Amino acid sequence: MLATLLIAVITATIIGFGGRWLMNYAVDTWYITPEAKAHRTEAVAAELEQYVTENAVASDDFDALRQWMGETSDAEILLMDGDRAYGFDRWSTGVEEIVLAESLRDNGYRFYDIPYADGLRSTAIIEHFELQLYRIVDASAMAIAAITMLMFLLIYTGNLTRRITVFSRELAEVSGGDLEHPLSSTSEDELGELARNVDTMRNTIIQRSRAVQRALQANSELITALSHDIRNPLTSLIGYMELLEMQQDTLPEDARSFVSASLDKAYRIRDLTGELFRYFLVFSKKEQDVHMEEYDAQILLEQLLGEALIDLHSHGFDTRVEGLEQSCTLRTDVSLLKRVVDNIVSNIMKYADPEQPLTCKVRADGLLHIRMENHILAVVPDSVESNHIGLRTCEAILKMLEGKFDARTEGETFVVEVTLPLVKKM
């Protein structure tokens, strides 16, 4: 930008001074030649003669003569007094010193006999009409220089605007998800450097994204292999332990307790590995695996929460529900939302006190809020291990559903709140 501005200033200066020289040369060549000056001087003398005749101006009426010079602008007069001439300008009130008329004739001045009111007086006419042309030349040269500089700046800003528009359009493609779209950066100025930096960042993001995808693929293959390698022998082990438990009457007392404890541990390993696999599948789930559809929120929640609350009621929980009162539309993935409800129910069954009431409140205020509260067990059984994988899974699923999951403890009460966006009707 600074280089362009410097070039514009230098070019405008050269063109301005060059144009001024050419126009001054034209004025000197065609306007102030002796023939042209003689013609203009005669015209001024005729105007002066007409003025003094019509207004009866005497040769010593300096005020009237000054008035005429003011109207004529670039013309002055010298009055003859014998072989001398004296003059006065249009601004002062006195008379200038007398000069020899002969020296005036030597310098090319022309004398005319003008019939003043007090008689004929030889009068020298001095015209400087070329000064007005010189002023026009100077103004034109400045205008040409300014226009030249403005054209440079307009061309530069137009080119810069076009490049910014192209860069903005390409950046919009990248920000819209098309990371493979390259950014053009052919220039060496600040905008080109910015485009190259952004393109470098784009390539870095692509490389990291590919590295993440490779890592996820490797993890998926590892989890799949672990799932197969763990579940198969674990299922067989549980089957053997259940057979032993069915025949525990034939076993010694110590062996019975060992079988019961081993079977319980096998069940816990199965549950933990199941939660671990579900947790990984949720976190490695891609956006294209989420199938969002619109549902009536009242009907959907009555079905999902109704089944969950019936299950809790069958396990001895006192459930109290405040359902959704107004009709609204929810856009979600039902299978993922059901997994959230199942995880919450499983968490309640592990840690909630069935002797205390369990409340579920649903409301809508632009967002859909599902709030569940339960009293925490005073003593958690040894058979229950806290790993919080289920809650983390719920949080990850709600992010995919563009919602929010909040689980917290308020004194002896455990609170879970699920927030989902509603579809705004036009």
C-alpha cells in the first residue's frame, strides 16, 4: 500500500508539472506573441476611450480611472506628461513616480491618444491577460495531478476490494466445512501473506483431522477387538459360574461363598465393560450418525418418561410427575434420547433412596427442560461402584443433540436437568 501511494504521488507530480509546462508553453507560443498583445492592447484602448467619453472622465480623475482598471482586471494605464509618463495602481490613492516615456516605447509599450474630458492625453496601455491564463494553467495542472493520483488509488482499491471479495468467498467455503478448498495467495502484500497464513492453518487442520480420524479408527478397532476378546470368555465364565451356583447344594460352604462372590464380580465386569463400550461408541459417533427428526414433544416424552417411570415404580420408587402442559415441536434423535433416559434411570436405581419421593418436572420456555430429583442413599451397597461413565455418556449425547446436560448434588438431593432446543414455528 505504501509503495502504491508513493508511486501515485510521484506519477501525479510528474504529470502535473509536465502538463503545466506544456500549457505554459502553449500560452507563451500562441497568446503572448507581439501580434496577439498588440491586438488585445488596441481592444483595451477602445474600451478605455468609450469609458472616458461616456462618463466624461478627466485625465486627473484618478478615482474614475481606478474604477475602470478594477473592472478591466488585468489592464493598467500610464498617462503622458510631456516626455514623461506617470501611473497609479487600482489599490493606492497616490500617483506613482514618473518614468521616461522613451524607455516605455523601447520596452514595447503602445501609446494611444485618448479624448479625456480635459483634452487628448497620450496613454500607455499595459495588459497582463496572460496572468489569468497562467492561473488557469496552475489550477488545471493541480487538477490533473489530483485526478492522476485518484485514479491510481481507485485502481489499487478496486483491485484490493476484488481480492478481498475472492478471499472472503474462499474463506466462507472453508468455514462452511470444505477444508479441501484452497485459498489463492499470488500477491506478495499483506493480504497475500494473510491468505497464505490462513491456507497454512487450513492444511494444519486437515492434517490434524486426518490424524484424529486415524486415531479414532484405531481406537474403534481396538475396542471392537477387546469387546470380542472380553465378552466371549466372560460369557462362558458367567455360564460356568451360574451352573456351579445351581449345584451349590453339592458344594462345601466355603466353595458356595466363593462361587457367589465370583459370579457377582463377573456380573460387575460385564456391566462395566458394557458401559465402557457404550461410552466409547457415543464419543466416537460422527454427526452423520445422528438422525434428527421432528416430533410432538408431549407425545414423545409421555412415551419415553412414562416407560422409565413405570420401571422405577416397579422397583419400589414413589414417582411424582409434572408433565408438559403446552404443545410444542422437538427435533431430536429418539434412539439417542432414549439412551439418555435409560442411563438416568440406571443411575437412579443404583444411588437413589426408594423410600423418598422421586420427582420429574417438564416445562417449555423456548427450550425444553426435563428436571429429575431424587434423594441419595445414605449408604451405597458394596455391589455398586461409582464410575460416572453413564453421566458422561449423557453429556456427550446431549451435545450431539444440540442440548445441555447438567447433573449436580444439592445437599442430599441429586438433580439431573436435560435441556433441548425446540423448533421455532414461523
